[in-house]
Amino acid sequence: MRGLWLRARAGPVRDRVTTGLAALPLPQRRLHPTIADDVLFGGLDLTATLATGQPVMTAGLLATPSALVLTMAERCPPGLAARLAHALDTGTHSLIALDEAADPDEGMPSALTDRLGLFLDLSDVPLSQTGPLALDTAALAAARARHATLTLSSDALDALTRAAAELGIGSLRAPLLAAACARAHAAWMGRDAITDDDLAAAAALVYGHRAMPMPENAPPPEADPPPPDDTTDSGEKQAEDQPQGIPDELLVAAALAALPRDLLEALAKGRATRAAKSATGSGAERSGNRRGRPLPSRPGRLGPGARIDLVATLRAAAPWQPLRRAQTARPDAVLLVRAADIRLKRFRETSDRVLIFAVDASGSAAFARLAEAKGAIELLLAQAYARRDHVSLLTFKGFHAELILPPTRSLVQTKRRLAGVPGGGGTPLASGLQLALATAAQARARGLTPTIAILTDGRGNIALDGTPDRPRAEDEAFRLARQIRASGTPALVIDVANRPQASLRTLAQLMDAPYLALPRADAHRLSSVLGEALES
């Protein structure tokens, strides 16, 4: 079954489970999300190579069959997930993934969750309801011997496959893992053949966390076809024609009953979020040589601020030592390093993201529009908290724009600031764009990655100096839109007028930003569209 996805925070409850896994016949090897490739697959032994003068290779952790224990699995990068997935596909390793995610948006890559047959959530299990886990070694040995003699019938495989499809599971690995789980369950229970109870247990263990929640407006299942008119056959013959085995609906019910409904929806939400292109909600990634997540070192020249990777440099120079000693007049030299051997450290730093909302609070419909914007911002901030996003709000009305909420992640502070925001007056659109650009520059100086979202009806009529002049106000807004584009700040223009405004479409084109027309949109619709647009 490839392994176990164990969702639990570090503590005594999880320790009892991991201690009980010591009965596995494979040696356990602990892995870290930042483990290097040479540790996994083997590489050059630097000490032995320098001592002997010739390359000496070491074996990696994947050289022998083992039970891999991946700590902090929710931080596993895609590259490591792909390498571990390949190791699991070989059938010689198993994986115990310790997922410490605190929010549904966090979690392991799908390359691993798709391959692990079992799932266990200990988030709400108190220590008082647990005890030490101990397996009967004699019973375990008997179950392993019995396991080799058990096979699944074609009807059982068909039932497991149909149940997976009905639960919305698209992966073909799930039925294979369920079949392996049914065999293991039957062997552990001491049976010589696989029964319906084993299939139900396999569906509950393997399909429970993979199932997708049924939508609220899902159509009802099709009714069974009417019985044939021909009633000449006897009851015995009808029983012979019916397939023997557990009905598919019982497998589906067993899988759905394995986990609470809210947990199933949370897992499904996490899968959808991680599958999105920008599911992390993080800011721009910047490569450098100062701080952040370590990257593989690269050849380079020493310069101001450069940090040499001493181990990688020695590893690159070690194989050439015998040849270099023979080519130089110093055969007794311990180490000869050349410029081509220099390796420099690299790091990747991910900045936080800030969403800057510029909301039009002017006109007769300002109160309704502002209330929708308030609700949308509160909804987005609640969703973005787990993604470490910041939110900022500015309004433009009367004669100038005003920064209502500086970049923050505090939901309480946001509600307090939004509660007393008034509306009415003219539409200083240019002033709003100017303040949004300045707020984005300040956020970028603090290490944040800004994105501007503009909500307006497009009828700007107040110039930057506060005078009512519609043509000049429009020209100034277009000029500031070009400045936003030149600054490289992503933006989004949402037209909330009753009819789409051509001037706003032009404004979006000058900013190189998406244009969305959303007349009569409520807070939930507005937050949903904003979230999808800002993530794309």
C-alpha cells in the first residue's frame, strides 16, 4: 500500500503511532524536506576521495529497501515529491509522511498523496484516549505468510473500481491500493479468502480521504430500471443470474462513513487549492546568495557579497587532484583548487503578497458599492490569512483619495477600520490611482509583492489638484495607469457600473490589467471573482 499519510502535529499522540510503526520489517530512514540529492541517491565521498586521491562514491538512502519517514511533509517541494514518488513506484520502499499542516490550504503534494494507500488524522484525538501501540509479532508473521495466497476476484476488482468512480476519485491508483488493502485486511483477520467485510474496510481506509464531496445541487441517482415482463423464470434462476458480492453502494457508504463530513470537505478544498497555479498565495520568488531557501550551488566567480559553498567546491576539485599534482611542480600538495572549481551558494526568498484595494466611494450608489467592497475584503482576508497574504484598502471620493487600511493581516483591525468608512461626493479616480501606486511602492520597499485591484464605475471627474475637470481627470488617470504598468505592478480593474464603461476598458489596457464588468455583484460574488483573478 506504499505507505501512510499521517496528519498530526508533533506531540505524544503522534509519537505513539510512530513508535508502533517500529514493527515494520524495513529499516526506517528519516528525511527532511530540504534533503540533498546526493543523500538520497548517493554521491562523492569527499573525505575518502581527498585521502585516496581518486573518486570514492557513497550509497544513498534509496540504495536499499527502507521505510522513509518524511518529517514536515507539508513543506515537501515538488522536486523531492517527484523523486520520492519514483522510489515508491519501484515497490521497494514505503513512505510515512508526517503532515503537520494546520490549515486546509496546506498539505503534501498530490504526487505523494495519490500514492499513499492509508490516511490517519490525529488532529482531534486527545492523549487520554490513546494507549501504547503494540503488534503481536507472531500474528504479524502469520498474516504475512497468509497474504501471499490471497487473490481478488474480477467481480471484487470491478466493485472497487466502480465505487472509486462514484466517489469522484479519478486516479487509477486508488482501486489498486484498495485491492492491496483488502488482501492485507483479510490476511490480518486470519481469513483464507477475501470477504465483503474486507472490501468494505478497504474502501473506508483507502477511499475515505480521497472522495470528493457531493455538490448540494447534484442530481438524484437514476432509478433502477423496471423488472422485465417475463416472469416465467423461477426465483432460483434469477438468483443465479445476479452477480454475487458486495453491492457498490455499500462500498461507497463505507468510504463516506470513514471520515467526518467537514474533514472530507477540508481535504477536498486543500487538494483544489494546491492544484491551482498559484495556490500558495505567496509573493515573487527571488534568487540570491544571502538568505532564504537553499538552492543547489552553481559555478561562479568570487565577488562582493558572494558566499562560497566550501563543500561543493571541494567536491568539484577532488576528482582532479592526481592529474593536477602530476602537472604541477608540487606533487606533495594536499589540495589544488582552481577557479573553475568555485561553487557559490544560492538561496530563494519568497516574499509575502499584499492586495491593495482601491474602491470608488463616490456617487449616489456609493453606500451599496462600499458595503459590497467591505464584505469582499473581509472574506478575502479570512481566506488569505492561511496564505500569509496582506490586505490594504484605500477609497477615493470627494476631492482626494484616502488610505483607510495600511497593509495588514489582522482581521479584527480590518473590520474595525471598515466599519466607519463614509461615502459620497465626486470621483477623484486619478488620486486613487496615485495613492495605490504609492502604497504599492511602499509595500515593495518592505519586501512585499503588491497587486492592485480597482473597483469603480469609471466616471472620474476630479483632477489631482481637486478641481472638477472631467477631461483633465481622465487624462491624469490614463497617465497614472501607464505609470502602474511601467512599475511592473500587477493590477485588476473591476467595472461596477450598471453598464460597462469604455473608459475603464481603456484604463485596463493601459495598465496591461484584466478588465471585469460586474454590475450588481454582491460581496460573495465579488470576493470569488477577485480571488480567481488575483490567483491567475
